Amino acid sequence: IICKMDGPEDMEAESLAALLSGFQGGLGDLLTELIDHNQIMDSQFAIPEPIQRQSSGTEAHNDGQAGSKSIQKRERASSGSSEPSTSYQVAPSEKANKKATPRELSKVLQSKLSLLDQQQAENDMLKARCRILERIVASRESEIKMLQELRAYTEQGEASGFRDPIAPLGLTMQELRACKLSDIIDLAKKFILDIGSKLMMGGPEAESEDGEVASIGRALLDAFKYAYLVRPDLLLLAAQPIHNEASIVDKEVEQATQEVGEQHWSSAVSHMRLTQEQIRDSWLLVQLYDGWHARLLAERALITAHLTKALQHTTQTNDYASLAGSAGEKEAQLLAKLQQNLVKERCLICLVADVWWSDVLTAVQSCKAIVHSYPRFPDDIALMAASAALYSQGSHKPLLAPAAPEIVPAVRAPAAATTSRVITTSN
């Protein structure tokens, strides 16, 4: 449906615009949540009065009471009162005389420090989530701008002031529109072999962010961003085998990876040497993606249920003449909504994956992810999920489980290996 729809640029722009309101609303909610969280932290860490000050205050109060009673007794004695003189001695309170031992103070200090560390970690998590949401909104704005550039270049060519953004792939935009998916697979295989050989032969110097591999990686990321907007059907290549030859070696490799599981993508991620911050950001992106994707899946289930009901009503009637003039109208409306839902899903994957490839990873790490996805075409969400899995497996346990900024139904997205994917190296 996506590939054959009319006006793909218009549909893409409308879909991206539809997502913007949710992203911006979620960002505002998150900022409010962050402010409230900081206020709670301030109230929780109010420093109590020292124990010595409390003790001295109690003793002073008791001494004052004792002195007052002594004066009253002396006055009664001088006035000739027959009441026998009584000496009052107020025993100091046991609580006032009891002082905290160094061991007790040490326990209190350790408890406060532990609570402070936990609150600081949660605060850092909220700040990281806020930054990622801001980057998703920025990615949306960037892709709207790219769509406008593509439209201008398509209509005016180089007279529009833009160069062909697909050129780094060795194709023109017209060739990309006309080529088959098998041609894209051949192209991907060429880049994987080229980048892989440079990483292997270059040694440690090849992993510099100022080196040739990083430069190639950045150029490919930018080019594939445009390629994905020109050819939405590239998502069909996710996790697909990139072999098109019947050699013995290819057959053996293909048989070994016939069933793509989490282990394949985890192995690819292990070569990327992710930092703790990158792992945390990957985990946050997966949490946000799951929430938003679940909402789209719930909407899709509702649409398909209405579509099934409408089809049953149409096929079970015996009076087909009564349907003249309106036959299929309701079904067509539901199909349009279903198509829009699929486009929104594609846009969501594009935005989340773009942040992961372009902001979370370095250019060299992106190249490693592409190379070590071999013999499969890179699967954005599967790679991101494998990176996120390291967060819960490591020493840094998830402190927060942030849901998507919007309220989502209790429907969880399918496993990473079974959902549709955008597999361009930029997205």
C-alpha cells in the first residue's frame, strides 16, 4: 500500500506532521516531570538539625524549669508559708543525655549518601530522556526539510540549488527510483566489503573519527537518509540475506544464519564497543519506541476489526441491489486509515532509528554495525534492541521504566525480529 500510494512526499509530510504534536506534547510533559522531580529531591534532602543542638536545647529547657520551681519555693518560705520546703531536682531526660555513636552516625551518613546517589541517577535518566525526545523532534524537522529539498530537486534539478543527495551511493535519484531491491542488495554488499576491508587492513588508525572509514560512514548515513525517503519500500530489506550468488561459501553461511535471532544482532553489537552512556540511550530509545509503537498497533487492531465487521455485513446480505452507489465506501475509508497507520509506523521507525544511528553512535560504530550485520541487511530496531539489552544485563540496572509521553493502550510491540523495520543505514 505504501509503495503504490499517490503523492508519497505529501503523505510523508502529513504523517511527520501528525507525529509532531505527540512528540512536542510528550516533551512538555517530560519537562514538567523533570521540574517536579527536582522539587521532590530538594524536599527529601533537607538537612536535619544536629543531634547536639537538640540535646542542648532539651537540657536548657529542663534547667529553666528547675530554676523556676526553686525560686517559687524560696518565695513561699520567705512569706511564712507553713508548707514544708521541698527541694526539687529535675532529672535530665535520658534522650537528652544520649549521644549518637560514631557507628550510628556512619550508618545515617551512608543511608543518606545511598539515597542521594539513587536520586542523582534517576535525575540523570530523566535529563537523558528529555534530550532524546528533543533530538527526535529535531530529526522530524530535519526530515521535513529533506523532503522539501527532494521535491525541489525533482522539479528543478540542479537549478534548485541542491545537488543530487543520492550521489554518494553511486546512483542518481532517477536510478534509485527505478532500481530493484535486488540492486540495492548488491550495492549494500559492495559497501560492506569495502568498509570491512578498510577496517581490517587499517588497524587501530582506521577507527579514528577523523579517518577515511568515518568519512565514508558519514557520507553513507546522509545519503541513505534521502534514499529512504525516496524509496519507502527499503524497509522490506530488514534482516534480509544479502547473498545473490550460489557459491558453496554463500550457501554455508546462509544455512548457518537461516534463522535470525537475538544472538546474531547481539554479536554484531559486541563489536561496536558501546559506552555506558550509549547503552543507556539505546535503552531509553527502545522504551519510547515500544510505547509509541504499541499505540499504533492498538489503533491498527481497531481498524482491522471494523474492516472485518464491515466486510461481514457486506458479504452476508442477500439484497446486493441496496448497496448500489455506496458499495465499498466504508471499506475504502477504513483502508485509507489503515494506510495512514502504516505510514505513521514507518515514520516512527525512521525518526527513532535516525537518532540512534546519527546521535547515539559514532560514524565508526555505525560502520561496524553495518559490517557485522553480515550476512544480513542491517535491521535498525533489532540492533538498537540488542544494544538496549546490555543495559539491564550490566551493573547499571534500569532505575526508571519511562513510558511514551502519551497514554498508550496495554499492547506491547512484537519482538524485534518480527516487526517491520527500516533498514537504511541512516535510519
